[in-house]
Amino acid sequence: MAKKEKSRCGRRKPQNRALLKPQDWTLGLSVVHPKSAGIDIGNEEHFVAVPPSMDPEPIRVFGCFTSDLVALTDWLQQCGIETVAMQSTGVYWIALYDLLEERGIEAYVVNARDTKNMPGRKSDVQECQWLMKLHVYGLLKNSFRPPEQVRVMRTIWRQRQQHVADASRCLQRMQKALTQMNLQLANVISDLSGVTGQTIIQAIVKGERDPEKLAQYRDPRVKASSEVIAKSLTGTWREELLFVLKQEQESYQWYQNKMGECDKKLQEHFQQMATKADPEKLPVVKRSKRAHGNVPHNMDLRKELYRITGLDLTEVDGLNVLTIQTVLAEIGWEVNAWATEGQFRSWLNLAPNNRISGGKVIGRDRRKVVNRAGQALRQAASGLFRSDSYLGALARRLRSRLGAPKAIKAMAAKLATILYRALKHGKAYIDRGAEYYDQKYHQQQVNMLNKKARELNLKLVPIS
């Protein structure tokens, strides 16, 4: 038997386990989707490519009108196409996707980053052929798209969020106009959108200029006194700024009415969803967990979410009904599309994107991804630093170690993990409190010190 080869220093060389494995000398890629097509989506034209064996004219161009899309799907069915790959170009793909879904053709909406062209492939004809080739060999992954019922809810909720953003900009312009007239109302009340702020602004728009009379509209819950409010309302009444204030106030009320219409439409859609739990069995919400801000007033959103999911997700510290509604409107209440919680966090853009070479991290890429659910969880995580709970104690420790930005992302990933487990396994979240976390962390530190002392042949003696 031949002796095992040794290195120059006398040590035995490690065997290359890759050489011990049977080598697969089969070159080429296996066909995964033999009956597939590639579509290059455009604003005015769609370029479609099918395998040459299915049609004498394998590449065709179709328009963007409904009749053209119907002719496109008819041609695909005549060719026997079963699956289609297309890029998510703007919103131009949605109408074609819905039509393909109705015809029973599986549509893959792929990320353009995964279909980067090789050098020289620049035309639309070559692009659709390249998409078809990649899809035939199974090199493209499908993007997540929630069911139809969730998509309807998402559309209504996104429209409502747009109205909320527009209304907030109107408030900012109102505050700017008041400040230019040296009316420092925003410095004595916490929110111009409250009862006191809106009542005073409406009185100013109607022509009231007396600070004493305007201060009488003060709500009893406002901490500032009537004298302070009257003092803040003494300024210069400029006509052009009063005109701006009037228009912004009218726009703000218009957006409020539109938000009410969205709430009504959302409530009608909720009634069409299946019931998983009796909303009357929902426990009374704690005072600190009551909804604030732009919450729908014509329905109890917390009860509706509990009815369709069977879980009270507001028990998770940091999550309110608006955050939960935003997340569920984006992903739905079924998380089977993600095999693991790590994939779910990555889809939310809450996982690190490290570039590793030779076992070392050589860089960290920041993906330019706008994920509404991930952003909502980040906002929820930023409020955990003041929370007297298990998650709050964890957030404060991470902030002391990593800094606030990294701690917010880490806690958002923690909230995503809790939501994933709750929706997948149907188990409620139990908060053990900040004291439990402090005790657990203290015990971890003691165990670590004891281990280090044993390595140094020492012994820790507690102080009595």
C-alpha cells in the first residue's frame, strides 16, 4: 500500500473530499419548463417568444389594448404554452397577468435583477428570447403575489395611506402659513389635526381674528391655558397667507372625507372574508395599546383582524392595528409562500445582504427595495426603546451594542419572526416582561464568566 503523502513540515496533507465524490460529467442544463414562453413587457408593445418547435413564427409582437392581449393569450394556448415568464415592468404587466391567470396559464413575474442581459442582448426581440431560455431551464424564480382577496384589500389600504400622506402635507402647509403670520399655535398644542387645532383654524378661515375668542375653542384636555393660546394667536393677518390657509384647510377636509370612503369600502370587503374566530371573545385592549392616529372610525379594525386571522396580533409589543393591517394587506394571513422565517425576513428586506468570499464578509450590499410591510415593522421597532417589555429590554441592549439604526432593523426582524410563527402555527404571543429578560441576560453573563474562569483555572466567588 502506498504511503499517504506528507507535506514538507512532516504533517499529513488533508484529503480533498471533493475528489472522493463521483464526478458528474453530464454537461448542459436540464429542461424544467418545456412548454414555456418569454414576454418582454412594454408600454405600447409586448414581444413574445415561444420555442421554435411550437410555431413556425416563434416571435410575435402584440399591442397593449385588451383585444391585443386576448389575441396574445389565444396564440399561447394554440401553441400549448403552460407557463410564461415576464419582468415586473411598472404596472404594465398586471392586466396581462390577470388574463393569463383566467386562462389557466401559470405566469412568472420575475425580478429584472435576475434576468441581466449578456453583452450584446439589447433589443426587445432578444430580450424575450433570453427570458424564454432562462425560464425553460428553470433559472428564474417567481415573485410573490398574494391571493385575489388580499390584493383587493391591499389596493384599498394603499389608496387610504396615500390620502393620509396627502392630508399630512396639508397640515404642514397650514402650519407654515400660520408661522409666517407669527401665529405660534403649533408651539402650544401638540397636534394641529386635533379638535382644538381644527376648530381654531376653521374659525380663522371664517373670519375670526380676536385671539381671546379663538382661545375659547380650547378643548379641556389641552394642557395649555386659554391665556397662553390667546397669546400665541396674536400675529400679522396677511391676506395671501390666509388664502393659502383656507385652501389647505379645504384640501385637508377633502382628504379626510376620502379616507372615510376608503374605510367604508374596506369594511364592505371585510364582510366577504371567512370568519376564523368570534370577535366578541376578543379581550379588552390595554390603555397603552389603544389605536391612535388615522385609525378607521366607522369600524373596529382590531376585531375585524381578529375575526379573519383568529389571532390578536396586537398582543405583540410594538404592533398596533395600523401596523398589523399594513403588513397583512401586503402579505395576507397565509405565510406558506415562505418555507422558513429566514426567507420571510429576507423578502421584507430585514436580513443582511453580505458578500462572502473565502469565508469572509468582503462587503454588504444595500438593496434598493421598497417593501411597505418591512417599513411598517421598522417604524414599529423604533418605538420599542421606551417599552417596558421583553422586546423593549432587548431593543435597548441592542441599541447600546450596535447603535440605533442597526438595532431598529434587528428588532424589526424580530417582530417579523414573531408574526411568521404566529400566522403559521396559530399560537398567541406571550410577553414575559423586561424583568424576565434582565434576569436571563444576567444569568448568561454569569455563565460566560464561569466558563472563562474555568479556562484560566480560577473560580468566581459571589459577593455576599
